[in-house]
Amino acid sequence: GGGGSSFAIPPYRVSPLEGVKSLLSDRVEILYEKGCDNTTEILPIAPESLRTPDGGSKGLLGEFFTNVALEGEPAYIGFYPTTSFWWYGSSPAENIPLEKFSARLSGSFRVPESGHYQLQLFNSAIARLYINDDLILSNHAEEVDLLNGGFADQKVVLNLDEDQPYRLRIEYVKDSGEPFVNLQLRLGRTYLPGEDVRMARAVELARTCDAAIVFAGYPEQHEHEGDDRLDMDLTGPQTELIRAIARANLKTIVVLNSGSPVTMPWVEDVPVIVQAYYPGMEGGNAIAKVLLGEVNPSGKLSVTYPKRLEDTPAFENFPGGREARYGEGIFVGYRHYDLRDITPLFPFGHGLSFTEFEYHAIEIDNPKNSFPIRVRATIKNIGERTGKEVVQLYVQDVKSSLARPIKELKGFKKVELQPG
């Protein structure tokens, strides 16, 4: 998850399922069901489903030409573990002009299960999609604006077999226009009425297990730069899935992969919630170590988690017109909730640990009545294992003639303490 200009393709990635299995599979039977999709959109083909024409690498072979007819020897050859391409300001290679060139991307792909799949070709300029050498989609975007769109977009539904590799070829021709490229081939399972029984299978599996872990959150298409989310709800039927799993198994853990708050109408139904954000290529191992107690979590929320969208600071001014109005002024984040006396779902700075801490002897050292002011406190780990605590210092201006927050964060420090 997490899309935009900061998105990068890692050399490898460990899924949460792989992380949990690596720590537990020799002692515990780990069972898995995909209860639902976390998006209503279809996504680029996963790298592990792609193969180069020789079958040796995960990805596609890219051949680039300095003409618009795919003629002659390629001026550049590269390998790409994706079917999502975006170039702006820089081209695949120095000798490829983004204003005018052509490219051929080839390889093969497999699907994880037999059934109906939707293929979407989304592009600037001209693009053609071939499956097993048959022309499936052909797009021509005549006038494209980098910011305002105009991209060509076509979809087709095919019935695909999990036991068969499918030869894939995309031809792309850029003959005019601005020096940028947007080319996306997306693939997603689609279900006929009554065909999707994934949630029912997941609930039944949870009912038979000692504990259940539900991974939920946002994909990159829903949380990225350049767009506003219209709500804080989990996408697709994820909320329904969490509630159903929690009813089937009282020992249900929810792990959230998101970069921002989500509404949690199921918060009272589950005993454990882990906010994992987007933990990167080693995220599966990191999450597994926290879930299984090998690592004691010590993170604190960097934003307030409200109970509902209407409680958020910007709600009264969103979406607004062409001009953004920052009506909350200095009362952003936790300051807004303090001012309005709104109880959030989880406050800014909240975060639990596998141990507990006590604060004693808080002292202010300011003999000269001037700045800086030093604040000391004695903190004791009263639990049974080593842990880290983030000490947070808030202040209040009681003399200002202007409106000031009820409290303001002025300092914080993380300390690691042994028990006792």
C-alpha cells in the first residue's frame, strides 16, 4: 500500500502470512483464507505472477525503440517486475526520448485460481494488449493532460485457467505530446452472482481455529498523494469481514495496514488491534515478531484516531471549492479535540506495550525563571519484561491574550527500561 512518487519496488518482500509461518509453522498449523479484496479497483499484475519470455525472471522484458514503429534493433532493453509504468522528467534510458518512441513489453503471467478476470489497459498515447498473440485491447489517447487526465481506458473480461501460463505482449507508441508516459495493465478477479464465497470460507475457518488474525487496510490506489479520501471507512467489505470473523472467534486480532486513521465500528468486538502502517519489504517478519511477542511494541500514534469523520478538524471545510480554507487555524490534530472536548477513539501519542510503566517525582528545574526549562521524571517498568516508553511533555500557555491550545507537545524522549 501507499502509492505516489515515494513508491518503490523492493528487491523482495515478506508477506505477513510468510512472516507468521516462518516463526510458527514448525509448532502450529497455520491456515489461510482470503476473505475479500481490500479494494474495489483492479490492480497491476503482481510480480510473482509474471515471468520474462525465457521464464527465468519475475517480470517483463522491455524493448525500447527510437522510432514509432517498433522497427530495427532495440535502443534499450530492460527488465520490469510490474505492469505499471510511469515516466515523467526521466525516461527508461538516456537514449530514449519520451516525446517520441515505441516499446514492446513481453512475458507471461498466471492467475492464482481459475475463473473470470477483468483486464484493464490504461494509458497515454497508443497501446495494444496481446494475450497468446491475440489482440485483446487497443487504446488511443489523443489528447492527454498530465494533471487533468484524458487517458485511454478499456476493460475486458476473460475466463482464465490457473494451470495455464498466458503469453503477454504490450505494444506502446508515443508519437507526440508532453514528455511523460503512463501505461498500466491491471488484472483482477471478478465474480458472477453467487460465485464469491471467500468470506464464508474465511468465517468457517476462523470458527475452527484457536485464534484468528485479520489483515485489513488500504491499497495504494486508495491512499496516495494527489487525492483526498472521501471517508475513513475500510474499502470494500473489510468491515463486514472483521465483524464476521470476530463473531466466529473471540480471539481475533486485527492488523491494519494504512497510513492514516480508519473508522472501527468493530473496535469493541476484538481484543487486539495492531496499527502496522506500511512496514515495507520486511514488514511480514516485523509484524509476526510483534504478534508473537518476540518484539515488545513501543510505537505511539502520530495522529489522533477519531471515532467518526465528522469529528475531524478539517470536516467543516472539506471538500470546499477551488481554494483550500484552513479554518481550523492552530487547532489542528489533538488540539482540535481538546478544544471541542471530543473524546477520540485513540488519542495522539497512544500506544500499548507488553509491559507497564509508572511515573514518579515529576520535577521542573528552572531556578532562573528563564528558558530553557528542564523537566525530570522517574519512570519505572512495573511489568515483567523489558520495554520502551515514550515520555511526552505537554505545556499550556495560561497568560496569552490570544487563543492558545489547551496543551501543546513540547518534547518527547524514548527510554528503554528493564523490569523493576
